Amino acid sequence: MPYHPEIFQPYEHLIGISICGESRLVPEKNSILRCLQFLDMERISDADLCWNGECVNCQVWIKNGEKEKAVMACRTNVAEGMVITRISDSLK
Ligand code: FES
């Protein structure tokens, strides 16, 4: 898989998040969408996404206390321990 450091925000560490029940390490200071791309460059690069908050195809649901909260992955940065419970079909 080719690595494209120029598309990511500068980071020093990988942080742990959970995606649909799987623990993954992703670059801090980056959007959830960039982190999904970090994990699967080809699939996310080829997905039908605007990358700027207009299409809503990047919707994911994150755990928020006992509830879930829908956010746009291109507009939301990851945080250590973030739990993503569901991702939109466009990201699968
Ligand atoms: S990629 Fe289009 S709204 Fe996030």
C-alpha cells in the first residue's frame, strides 16, 4: 500500500480508538475520515466522498455516554479512546 504522508495533518503519535468493535491505532490530530483512510487507503480514496462537509456520505456514529451521536467523519477529529459504533454504507 503506498503511504501518503502529505495528506495527513502532522502527528507524532498513533492513538487507540474502536471502530465497530475493533481496536485500531490511528494518527492523532486527524479527522475520523483521514484515519479511516489511514487504515484503508484504497477503499476510502475511491469512495464517493466530498471531503468538505457537503455530501454527508461520511457519517459515523460515536458513543456519547449511553447514547450514540451522529457526526461527519470529515469534520470531526479523532480522540484517544473514541468509540465509533457504526459507519455509513459509503465507507464500507
Ligand atoms: S465527506 Fe462529504 S460530508 Fe464528509
